[in-house]
Amino acid sequence: METNIMIHDAEDAKPHHSHDDSQLPDPTQVHIDDHLTSLSSAHRQYLLQRHGTLDLDPMPSMDDADPYNWPTWKKTTNLALISFHALMATFTGASVQCALHEISLDLSVTTQQASYIASLVIAVLGIAPLVWMPLSDRYGRRPIFLLSLVCSLAGNVGCAKSSSYATILWDFIQPFELATRPCVLLPATVHSMIFLLANIFVGFEIPQLFAERFHLDEQQIGLQFLSLLVGAVIGEPFGGWMSDRWMWLRRQKTRQPVAPEYRLWFSYPGLVLSVVGLVVFIVQTYHASSQWNISPVVGAGVAAVGVQIVTTVNITYAVDCYRSDAARIGVFVNFVRQIWGFIGPFWFPQMLTNVGFLGSAGICIALIVVGSGIPTIFLQWKGQSWR
């Protein structure tokens, strides 16, 4: 994100003696960024040599180890490694979901009981960062990253060798302190509710419902998840680059710092898309015959677009509010999302059975409105006074 910093010449800053108000300088045009004026000459020279400009936000430190000062190739390589590792962590759970029916037969349990294996993965993904974060702060990111790779490998091999259904605390308090900050807690709530219903619900019900209704095998079921991948890829530029552009254009217009709450306008299209996609998925699955058709999968993809927009906008908003706590915010939001997502699969099937598909669609809409829509409105209304 960029910040346009205007520093007028001394001559422009002199008061005008004319009584014509139109000759007075616009106050919004005389904004001097506090961070820029507080920089030492050595720091300014360092930034100019490294970046070729002082028009930077956030403002990098005078340290080659600062990731903001890394060369592009190093940033790209680091992003690729983290993205691949995150992909594999999610793939672990998703690969189980595709074969829930076969796993249930192999372990002699119901399909819902087999789904708890994948649900446990969701819970661990929420808890594990509470262990890894303080360790990485103490010993460094790279050693812990390599250790986590070894643990992932060992865990996957162990699961593959398990033959029965029945067959780790550190600095927990620090991230949970963020629960007392509404500008972190509410975005986490908004994101978690959308993630639960428009991602977890869809992801867990596809293997169970599609295997029963369309008689798809595990490979065919796995292909249905491409809709979620495509939706996430489409949604990310809207929640990321376009919301950044939205903030930049506002700064260009006002010549003033933009309140983080302005970014939340981008959350509403994501909420709408999540609701629409989720309803299409549920209703079209309900009306489907024994012959597979693409309409429920299209709904799942639309919901995934909305989830990605809401996710990126809300997490970025929380970090914009407390940039020095960016790492802790990521851990806290992740914990809330994963634990909330862990609970869902225990009541999804019962909801569909007891109130039916159409009733379930109504419940999901109500939960999104109460858990995501209303908190977003409150954040825009009171967020600036809460910080």
C-alpha cells in the first residue's frame, strides 16, 4: 500500500495576506507524515538507496534483515515456500474428506464418525500456531519452519499406517489478550462465521451428500473441490489488491491517512457472495436428482469467492489497526477460525436431518447476518473509537 506524502515548499507554507479565502491553502494539502519527519538523515539515505523513494507504508527499518527491505527474489521465494507448506497442511485434511466413505468402511465406523478425523485436523491447525509462534520468536523462523516440515511428514506417515479409529503448552495467554480488542475480536468473528458455513460446511457435505445422491467415487468427489480452489483464486485479488487500491485512491483524494474502517466496505460484496453461493449449493443439492449436475458446485465456487474476500479484508483490517501485533493477530484469528470450524461437523448432519435442506439454508443465512453482517456494521460505526 502506498501513501502520498505532500511536503510543500517553505514559500507555499507562508500565510497569505489577501482577504480572499480562495487564496488560502487547503489544509488537506499540507499533510506531513509523522513517520517521515521523524526519520534520521541516515535512515532516509538508507531507504533512498534501498527503495529509491521515501513514499513507503509501512515504513521499513534501517535493517537489511527487515523483510520490507528484502530483494524481490527473496520475498517471492519465501512466499512460495510458505504458500506451498500451507497448501499441504490444508491438503492433508481435504484429501481425507474425499475418501470419507471408504475410510468409514475400512475402519467400520459411520461416515460422520470418519469425518471427525478431518475435523480434528481443523482443530490442530488452530492450536498449533500457539506453540509454534513463541518458539519461532525465540529460535527463529527458519529452524521452526524446518521442524514443522519434519513433523508434517512424520504425522502423515503415521496416519497412513494407522489401522484403527482410536489409535501437542506454551505462550497461550499472549494471543488471547487480543480478545479484549474489538477491532481484532470482531473481524475474527466475522471471518470465522463465514469460514465455517461457506467453506467448512460445503467442504464436509460435498463428500457425504454427493456420494449418497450421485454415487461418486473418491476421485470424482475430489474433483468437486476444484470449485473451492477456483473461487479462492478469483476472490483473493478483490480482497487483496483491489481493497488496497480502494484505500490508495481514498488517500489520493483526501491527502489524509485513511481510517482502516474504510476498507470494510469491500467486505459487504464478499458477505453477499457467500450467502448467495451457500444458498445455491444447499438448494440445488436438495433439488438434484440421482444424476450429477454442476449447479451445486457453482454455488460452492461463488461461496468460496465470498469467503476469500471477507477473509482478506477482515484480517488486513485488524492488522491495519494494530500493525505491531500482526503476528499475534494472525495466530489469534487462526485459532478462533479453526476451533469454530472444528465444532461445525458435529452438528451439520443433524441440522440437515432435523430441519431439512431449505430450513438449513435459512439457518445459515441467519447465522451469517448475525455473526458476520452485524459485526461488520458495528466495526464501521464504532471501530475508530474502540482503538
